[in-house]
Amino acid sequence: MNEQLDNTGRNQAWRVALRTRLKNRERVDIARVRMPQLPPHERVCYQNREVNLGLDTDSARREASRCMDCIEPTCMAGCPVNIQIPLFIKQIDNGDFLAAAQTLKQTSALPAVCGRVCPQEKQCEAGCFYTLKLKKEPVAIGYLEQFAADWERNAGKTSIPQVAAPNGLKVAATGSGPASLAFAGDMAKLGYEVTVFEALHEFGGVLKYGIPEFRLPNSIVDAELDNLRQMGVRFEKNFIVGKLMSFEALKEEGYSAFFVGSGAGLPRFMNISGESANGILSSNEYLTRVNLMHADNAGYDTPVLRGKRVAVIGGGNTAMDSVRTALRLGADKAMLVYRRSREEMPARIEEVLHAEEEGVEFMLLVTPVAYLSDADGRVCAMRLRPMELGAPDASGRRKPVEKVGADFDVPVDLVIVAVGVSPNPLIPAALSGLKTTALGTIEVNPDTMQSSIPEIFAGGDIVRGGATVILAMGDGRRAAAGMHKFLSEKYLTT
């Protein structure tokens, strides 16, 4: 009963505050800010120049002033890492940019990353009052997050979150992607000695190998990693847990528990005729060679095939990143082949618009059914089959249905397949007794992210099979809370 009265009081206060704000039409009628961008003809010439240029202080404060400062901030319900959204926006509105950055860091280990790559339009901005009630464009929460994080770094005023006194316990994370980094940040704050083991030669996981620099510069990822180092997190590269050293050996080294954030690095193919031809590769290989191994630069030892007529198969963010990369690597014609319509594309709206602006040709409602090769064994054409949309499937999107007998061929000399990924099987195979699903993902308690082996926690793509950066970070934070409770009860309770 008291809770009901409290809720009624909050709702009344919210309505009073809303009426006050609506009387001030200047705030409601401010147009949403537009992100300054490199012009399309210029951006396609550079693989490592960021398209979005960031807001200036005047634009950021004007956009922040649009926030209704709701009593019940529905925007926060869409944030997997629980950022105090109204607070950091109000701090920007007041010109206290450093405080805004510090607020972000209270719950997010990667604010400069999230401001750039999170699908805000499906999460926090989808819950904005402007969207839900006024049917207007939401506050640009992502742009403001990027602004605050960038302002702090560029001003040379980087602040490091407070960490607790060491509690004497060591924990480890396998993989250095967003799930592991969020986990490491939270565990360091709680006083644990944290080591992140990375199999590759650079840290950052999918943030480095999977996302092009024109969308997320490596310097931004490196700055976020440095923040974690200053919090006490240790990083070791070229270290394959389960091969170079077993979990049992690491336990003998003093590690009490482990977080598995090894991702979903195995590419999927479509298993259609001709798919083994030269010139057909996965988006994983293509983007890794370009983003992590500098295949876009002459003289490096890890080149990548280039094409003049490039087709990318898929409709997600990875497909958009791949087709936009192909343009930057000299393709005369870059085609995005997707079996549904544009409305069903899972890629971010901004990515789709950028690809369109840069000259990508969208071939929608078609799917490849075979590839043809030339005398040298290199792909020379793709055979496409038209599709039509039927009833919705389990995802809620209308299921594509083939139109048999209407196939046609399109010349290509490079095909990049971006139709999904599978979990990395190395760690599950190295842990006897670890329960996994039929898809190869690790089974966990969704509240604590604890696996069937009590000292093993997991999150990100190794659990989800493929998801966004921010969802992986949410997993990492839940795993940190779950592991802290587990270890506290086992070792720290007096």
C-alpha cells in the first residue's frame, strides 16, 4: 500500500514537472542536433578517418537542454549498463562536462566506444519521452555520451574511477572484448586483482578486429584500455587460455575465478554451390585483415583480396562495415545483398544511411543460391534468387520465401559473407563439465552469468552467439556482480 502511495506521489510529481516543461515551448521545439560528418566523397577515400566528427560545446549544450529531466526516466530502462542518463545530460546542459564524463564512468567502462557504436535508437533513445509521448525525435543520448567522453580526453582531464583497497583475490578474464572489459572494470573497482588474457596481438577484441576505424578509431579503444590499466587491470596478449595454460594451471597461479568472454569468432557460410571458390571469404577474415593486420596498407605481410565488383551478403552491422570497407579499398561497385527488405535490416539506421550516401548498391529481396568461377577458380558471378516476404518468423521479421525459377546472374570478383558467427569452441572444449547449448554457447544463470562450473562465469557472444557491444558489456557487469557475491561468500565473509 505504501509503495502504491509512493508511486502515485512520483507520478503526480512527474506530471507537475511535465506541465511546467511543456509550458516552456522553447525547450520542446528545439530541433535535434545533427552530427557533423565528413562528406561522402571524402570519407570513401580513407579507411581510418572517422565519419562522425563529434559535437562542439554549443551544440552539445543545446541538445542537452532538450532533456525533459523526467521524474521517471524511461530512457534508462533501455541501457544495459544502467548509465545515469538524465544526470550526465543535465551536467552537460550546465556546462560541467568533466562531471558528465565521470558520471558515465560510474557504470560504463567504455563511454567513448558506446557513444559511437551502441544502437541507441533501439535502446535508450527508444525510451526517450520525446519518442514515447511527443512523437518527436529523441534526445541524442549517444552523441552526448560521445561528446562528454571525448571532451574529457581531449582536455587532458581524464579521471579514473575510484577503486577499493585490494582484497587479496585474483580473477581473470579470457578475451579482451567489451564483455571482458566491462567485467574487468567493475572487478577492479571492487578491489580484485584482475588480469585480462588476449589470444591475439592487440587488445580490444571485436572493438579492434571487427569494427572499422571510420566508425570506431583504434585510438579511442586504446584510450579506454589505458583507463582500465590505471585502475590496476593487467593485460597479457598472445595468451590462449586452455592451450598456453589450462584453467587448472591458472588456479595454481592463484586465480580464484574466471570470466569467459572469448566471443563468437567462427564465421558461418551458406553451404551453397561454388562457395569454396577463390575470392569468397567471411566478413570475419576480411575485417580482421583490414582492421587488425593493416591489409589496407601496401607493404604489410597480411594482404587481403580486393575486387572491383564486390558483393557483401547480409544485412547487419558487420555487413555494412564490410561493404563500406570494400569501397574504401577501391571497389568500383559495392553491392549489399540481403534477402529481406530494408525495413527488416538489423543494421543500425545510421550505418545504412552512411552506406547509401557513400554509393553502396542495395540489392534487396534476393539471396545467392550459387557462385560461378572462371578458369582460374576465382569467383566471377553470383546466382541470385528473388525472394518475397511471408509471415513473421520467431524474430518478428517477415520470413523470406524463395521465388523458384526466377534466378539471375550478377558479375562479381569478390564476395564477402556476413550472415552470422558461431561461438569460439576452444574454451568450452577445454573445460570438462561445462554445460553448453546445442549452438555451442555456454549455459549461464542469466541473473549472475555463472556457469555450471561455479568459478566460471561467462558473457557476451560466447553466451549470446552474437550481439551488440552494449549487451556484452551488460553481461560483463552482471558477471562481475555475480562473481563478487560468489567470492565474497566463499572467501571474504568473516
